[in-house]
Amino acid sequence: MEYIDEFRDKKLVLQIAESINSIVEDKLTFMEVCGGHTMAIYRFGLPSLLTNKIKLLSGPGCPVCVTGKGYIDKLIALSKLNNVIIATFGDLVRVPGSTTTLADKRSSNSDIRVVYSSLKALEIARSNPERKVIFAGIGFETTAPTSAATILEADAEGINNFYLLSSHKVMPPAMSAIIDDGVEINGYLCPGHVSAITGSRIYEPIVSKYKLGCVISGFEPLDMLQSIYMLIKQNKKNEPRVEIQYKRAVRPEGNLKAKQIINEVFEYRDDNWRGFGTLKLSGLTLRKKYKRFDAEKAFNIKVEKTVENPGCICGQILRGVKNPKDCRLFANICKPETPVGACMVSNEGACAAHYKYNLVNLTLKGSDIPAQGNALGQDARKI
Ligand code: SF4
């Protein structure tokens, strides 16, 4: 298959769903750890096509959601400094910190600019040599190469007013933490974009230590259903392994150039994840050679202890122990236009996906199959 429409072919989707439903015997739970997968699952109404023996659970796949509140508080503190410009991805602006958001700070005179890449942030630094530009670098192995390339470029050009506040994270420690925490799943739907960079071997320890299958999936309905089918087969044979369903983008060795750039610029450190606390060697910080670009070192900002909203269960949702509809704020106080937690801010957040496709958007568009199975419609009617 070559074109997106082919991966959304209704007939094929229904066929593979039927195959899944016919082979599954025991109840099985699979977790996706990619915000793109979370969106795809609800956008295409996949749960409604599957027998209720299959449960799909969202994990820590949304980069904005897993970024700890302490990081947001640090950005807010930095934004109050004189002569500083904060350059950030759009979603982060609306994520509540302990007391306020970057969006609020922006309307009270802090210079906070939304960018689509770290290279744009570097461009802002070039054009404002008298100002200090801090780029909010978040995301998994997918975005880390661009941040790393930007640091290399800044270094090569001798730019001395550009800084990175890194909250880049790597996925496997969180996948392990979920199992160590006692969440019972029967396999992981592994992230396609992350794996395009890392390759498939990063999941081998999950297979060997926890005897859990890991299938790297694409993002279209056929991709995801095929990946679920592969996980079911592995469970039936009791042969967990790493498999690549998303072969059109992922190779076992990954993107060697991107990995080399990450390794040149970053090293691992313990990092804080929303809902998980500190996970060992789960984050990326600048190596000594590039420390002069590190905003944490350059500005030595200290923030007060973070204050979580007691009503928000975002952390538990990210750990797979609750789902958005367990939250009493869901869809009443907390909505995309008035988000209480990060999981409702980001397009890739589980709460936003549930809200958008499970509750609000009852009518799927033409190619957004499969219409007759859209579970959201049913759930929304119950509500
Ligand atoms: S619905 Fe809102 S308040 Fe509830 S967990 Fe999700 S983001 Fe937090």
C-alpha cells in the first residue's frame, strides 16, 4: 500500500477487526505510549470495532503531558527575567504551572514566542543579539535530534545568547516503570515516530525482563489494527518479541545520523515525569562540551515546590491506572478551552482525545472511518 486512503480502507479495516475478534480468547490489555496513537485510536473509533475482550489503554505518550509541572514553573520564572525571550511550542503555553501559565505571563508583558522548531528559536536569537533567548526543549527521541542539531549550529556560529531548557525524555524507562508499578498489560503498541529515530532494539529489555510483546505501529487504522493483531498472535503463542509493523518508516537500527547527533550533544540524566516522579536515566541533558547553552546552569533558577491541582488525575492517566472519564472535572470544569491539566491541553493528550472524539465529535468525516463502529457516539449518548 502506498497512499493514506488505502490504510483507511473501510472494507479492510472491518476485515482485520473481524479477524482480531475471531482469534481473541482471553481478555487482553494493550497500552499505547504515543500521543499520535491515542488520537488515532479515538479519532477512528477503533475500540468500538473490537470485542470487549480487548482493552486499549493510554500511557505516557504525550510529550507535553509528561512534562512535569516544575518545568513549567521554571519557564514561568525565566520569563520574568529582564531581557529574556522564551521560545516554546504552542501547547506548552497553555499548560498550567503551580500558579499560572505562560499564556498568562505573556499577557502580562513577558516576551514568550510560539515557534514550530528549535531552529526558529535560534533565528530569534540571531535577530536579537542583545536579548537572551531560551528555547523550551521538550519531547521524546523524536524532537531531541532537532534540539541537538540546533545546539551544534549555535556552537558552530559562536552564538552566545541562545539557551536550551531541556526536558527531553526517552521512552523505555517510563514503559518499565508502568510494569514495575503493577499495571497489568499484555503488550505495548510502541511509538512509530520515536522508533523511526531509535530503531526497534530499545524495546528488547522490555521483552526480556517483563515477557511483554512490543509492536511498533504506524498511525492509520489499518496500521493500528494490524499491530493489535500481531500482539494477540504473540500472546496466543506465548512468544513475546519486538516486531515492526510500521516498516515503511522504522528500521531495526533506527536513524543512525539522528542518534549520532543526540549522542554528541546530550547525555542521560534522571528526570521528572508528570505522574511518575523521577525516573532513572530517563531524560537528556546537555553534555559538558555544550553546557554553556544550558539554561538551568546559565540562569540558576530555583522554583518553589510545585503545587498540583488536587482534582486533576492526569498523572494517574499517564501511568495507565485511570482513564479520563474517571476524572470528576472531565468535560465540566476541564475542557480544551479551559484545561485544568496538561492532558486536556495537548492535542495528543488522552483527556483531549476523549473529549474531542468520544464526547463532542459525534460525526466522523468521510474518510475518518469507521462510521458504524464509532464508540464515542454510544458513550456520548450515555452521557
Ligand atoms: S480531565 Fe482535566 S483535570 Fe481531569 S485528568 Fe484530564 S486534564 Fe486533569
